[in-house]
Amino acid sequence: MNREESAPASVWPVRSRSNLHALMERSALARWVLAPVLVAIGSAVDLVLQSYNIRRPTPEILLATIVITVWYAGAGPGLLAVALSILSLAYYFLPPSNSFAVGRPDLLYFASFIFFALLTDWFSSLRRRTERALNQARSELEIKVAERTAELAGRNQTLQLEIAERQRVEEELRRSEAYLAQAQRLSQTGSWAWSAAPAKVSLSEEALRIYGLSPAHAVCVPDILLREVLPEDRSVLEGLVNGAIRDRRDFEIDYRIVLPDGVRYLHSVGRPVVNGSGEVAEVIGTTLDVTDRKRAEQDLQEANSQLAHASRVQAMGELTASIAHEINQPLAAVVANADACTRLLAGKTLNMGELREAVGDIAEAGARAGEVIARIRTFLSKAPPATRRPVCLNQVIREVLDLTRSELDRHQVSVRSELKPGLPDVLGDRVELQQVILNLVMNGIEAMLPETGRPRVLGIHSQAGEAGTVQVTIRDSGIGLPAATSDRIFDAFFTTKPAGLGLGLAISRSIIEAHGGRLWALDGKGNSGAAFRFTLPACSRETP
Amino acid sequence: MSEEAPVVFVVDDEKLVRRALERLIRTAGFDVRAFASAQDFLREERPDAPGCLVLDVRLPDLSGMDLQQELIRSGDELPIVFVTGHGDIPMTVRAMKAGAVEFLTKPFRDQDLLGAIEQGIRTHRTARQHRRELLALRRCYESLTAREREVFPLVTSGLLNKQIAERLGTSEKTVKVHRGQVMHKMQAASLADLVRMGEKLGITSPETGSRTKVQ
């Protein structure tokens, strides 16, 4: 199309030019033949005109042949045409005719002809060269224009390809963003970027939904977000974000926000982003709405805690005799002392020393009974889930031994306890840990009941376990565990006891595992009785 | 016969209970000795006096029931009043069958305990009295000669001297002397008295010709 466009620019007679010029360009002979032919034609025409006396001999036609020759054949043949024209003029048209001699009167004319012929030739050559140069330049320009046009076309094409590619990429990006938004929506995970200066937070669509914010808050000041966070969690969250910016630390946090429809539990993970100049400009992260999971966990925990409670109540039921004994002991002391006091007061002389001692003992016995009740109440209490505090296992063991002392006495079980002093605390729920130990102790006692021949010994052993754990082993001198059942004893509702629910060990194990520990039965050797061991991770002293 | 003042023994491992029982029994006017374990009690040299043992069922090592069996085995007649924090029926039955005075569940009223103690002391006193009498009788019986011991059951079974003489193949007169000796040595006031003595000593019916001697 470019070529077509350039066509009207040519004012030259294309056809003649193309024919004659093409011939001239092609053949040097044609060029050199053109001069004599044209001069001959010109001379002949002149001669014809002269012979008919139409006019006086004039050089115009010859000059015209020179011009035409130069035009078509170039400077060389032009000069030939000049020479031939001069000769033709001298021979044919200047007296004496048919001779090359030129008469004196015509000399000036002849000289002026030569001058004009040369001038014509020079001028024509000049024009031709100019024309040709122009032509050349024009064709070069045309080529350049064509080239440029082609180049432009190419570039245009590239550009179009690029545009198409960009559109494709944009489409892909849009799709990917849609996928991301969808994925965030499905996984209830929002993403955000929290920049330090200026303080602002950018939130993804899902993050906006999680925080219950309108799309207008896609970029907002952190206060909008922090306002929703429960006051007790707010400073922790803020501290972690600031810490991430300051110390380039990743962080993870569980916190709660209050929305009009209630409290939501969130889990956020953040990571500082270091910019080109090595500074932390922002923290990017994700927020996961874990409310449903948390609620399910709480429900499960509650169910577990109720089950554990039921099991404790049952354990207490088994201990009724011992509990009655534990309480009746101090009560007996109270009553007996009170009766003694009544008698002392009825006497003729008051033995004040004896009375004082008796009353003191009454108070002490009353306090003792109160302690027993408190111990049982604690054990039977429905502790709120996850009341984890540092607990000294040795103390828990001693409490359980206190609780079961009469039971142990009743069945004439002697306790051999080796409690390693100075063991680290474990983080846990005191009541639940008591329950586990009580369960193992009661199982031990029960296992030894059929034994009449040898002494009944219950061994309780605490020590530091592997890798920062505290380890407790409870061993009885009973008949041991039948090999066939030892792998099922931890299953719920599996029991070897006629009156057992089969929940004790299952609950004990779930309690220990909920505390991050392990409970298992040791391999019994020979008839050494059954042994159970559990480990719990020790908590560091500085843990609150 | 003069009788020494009674002594009440208390065995309870629980210090507060032990002190309270000791105090209550002492204020009721008894001499009290208290022990924390059955072994401590067994090691103690007991005075020769009527008494009663107030015993906790559940004790470390040697239980109250074990101590009861131990005392029965060694022929000790010290009456036992059991006290327990929590007693079940089989335990109570076992203790009572083995001769316990009372089985009290803590906490108990002072009258119940003191009444049981008094009953125990009474029982012990009677038992001691019987034992003492028996011992005296036995001492008398041991002073009899072989012949006199042969005559004794025949006399208490109501045979006449003549019949006795026939049985023993001796003269009526000799039998009469023996009979007089028996009555004198046994310090019997009458034949009826001697019969009662014979019963106590377990010297029974001569009809079968058997002679039994009870230790």
C-alpha cells in the first residue's frame, strides 16, 4: 500500500521514461548511437526545411538534438552530439556548403554556436545530473520511506502483539486475583500489608470481610483495625507488629476482635519486608478466621472436661469409704474433745491447761476436716478448661497419696515413693493431673487386691525425663497386665474390671496428651506387676 | 478380793484422734495409755489390772483386726472396743464374732464409748476373777494325791463311800479319809461346793469312768 501511496508523487511520464530510459540505462551502445542518430535526424530536418526555403538555416534543431541526447544518453553522448552538431553545421549549413571550412563572416556565428552548443550541453548535463540526483534522492527517499513504513508496520505489529500479550497477562492477572480472592474467601484467610511510615494498612477483600470493614477501608490507618481488637489483645498485637518492624521478626498471634455479631477469633501471621535500602518498610501477613474451629475446640474441650469430671466423680465414688474415713477422723476428734470439755467443765475444779489443749485440738481437727473437704471439692470441681499453670508434679503426687492414704491403708498397700527433689514444674491443670495420678494409683491398688501371698507395694517414682520432660512411673506388685490386652487398655470402654467403665486410662491418656505429654504401659518383666509411665514437658521457670 | 484400778489402752495412728480419745477417757476417770501402732502396744508391758483396749481398725502395718487375732492367739482376754472411720458390715461381723465388746463408727457419742469401755472392764474384771479362782482351785487340786484325785470325781458324782470303795477296791474307811482330805484341801464347805469346783475344773461324770482335766 505504501508503494501505491507514493505513486502519485511521480510527475514523470512513466511509460516513455521507462521504455527509452530503460533502454539507455541498459545499453552503452544505444547511448552512443543516439547522438549521431539524433544529430543526423536534426540535420536532415534542417536540410529539408532549408531546401524548401522555409527559413534560414538555424541551429535550434541541432541544439534540440543536443538537449535530447544529453537528456536521454548522458553527458558523454551529449558531447558527441555537440561535436557532431558543430561538424554538421560547418559542413551543411555554413558556406561554403558541403565543406568543413567556415567562412570568415560566419566565424563569429560559428563560434557563438559552439559556445551555445557547449552551454546547452553543459546546462543540459547539469540539469540531467540534478534531475538524476533528484530522481536518485527521490527513489532513495521512497525506499527509505518504504523501509520506514515497513519498520513502522513491524513495530506496529509488535506493539499489537504486546498489547495482546498484555491483555492476556492482565486477563490472567485478573483471573489469578479472582482465584486468590476466591481462595481467601474459601479458606477464610485475608491478607494485609501494614506499613510503618506513613502508618497504614492495606487489606484484601477477604481481610475486609473478616474485620467487618467496608471496601472504603481497603487502605486505612491501623487504628481502624486496632479499635476492633479486644483491649487485652490489642497491646500484644501492636507490640508484635512493632517488634516485627524493629527487630525483623516474624510473628504469629491468636487474638479476638469484637464485631456487632459477636466475638471472632483470629489467627494472624506476619513477616517484615525489607526494602532496597535494607529497611523494614512494612509487614505483610495473613489473617485467618478461626472462630468456627475455636468454637469446635471449645466444645470438644468442654465435652472432654465433662467426661473427665464424670470420671472423677466415679473415682470419688470408689473412694467413698476412704473419704468417709478421712472426714470422720477429725470429726471424731472434735466430738471426743468436746465431750471431754463438757466433763472437765462439770468437774469441781477447772483444769484450765487440759481445757485449753482440748479446745486447741478441736480447732485443729475442724481445720483438718475442712482441708479434706476442700481437697475433695477441688478434685470434683469442674475446672474451667485450659487453666494451665505451673504445677509441681511431686506435690500433686503427695496430694493424691493424701487423698488415697486411707484407701491404701484399708487394703494394706505400702507406698514406696521416690520423688526427685527440685524437679522443674510442668504447665498444666492441677485437677486433671491429680486425676491421672489418682487413676493410676487406684488401678495399682485394685490390681494388687487378688494378691494375698506377698506384700502389696505401690511404687511411685518421679524424675527428670528425656529432653526437658518430667517423668512419673507408677508400679504395682500385682499380677501385671495380660499381654493380650496390654495394647487395648488405653481404648475407651475397654475394661478388665467387672464394675469398670473402661474410661480411666483413656481419659488419663487424653489428659496427658492434651498437656503435650505421653502415657504408656511399661513392659512387665516376669511377675513384677504392671507399670505405667507418663512424661510431661517441663516449663521454664520464667513462664508466667 | 482387792482389785487394782482399771487401765484403758488406746491404739490409733491419728494423733488428733488419739489425743482426743485419751483426753476423753481420762476425764471420765480412767487411767489411759495411748499408742500410735499395734506394735507399740504389743511391746508395752501391761500392768496386772482389769482393762479395755480401744482399737482403731485401720492401722499401718498391723491392722486392728490383726491385733485382735494376735491377742486371741496368745490367750489374752483384754476386751476390745473397735473404733473406725468407716466400717462396713462384714468387718463389724468379723470383729464381733471374734469377741469384740463393741464396734463404734467415728464420730461417736462419749456415752457409747465410755459405756463400752466400762462394759469391757467389767467383762475383763469378771474374766480375771474367774481366772484367779480357777488358778486357786487348780492349785488346791494340784495338792491332792493321786488317790485323792481318783476319789474326787466319784464323790462329786454323788456315789456313797461304800460304792466308791467297791469301785476302787479298797475299804470304806479309807475312802472316808480320802474324802475328808479332798474336802479339806479343796477348801470346800459342802458337797455342793465341791461339785461346783469340779465343774469349774472340768472334772466330770464318773459314770463313764472318764476323768478330764482342764487347763
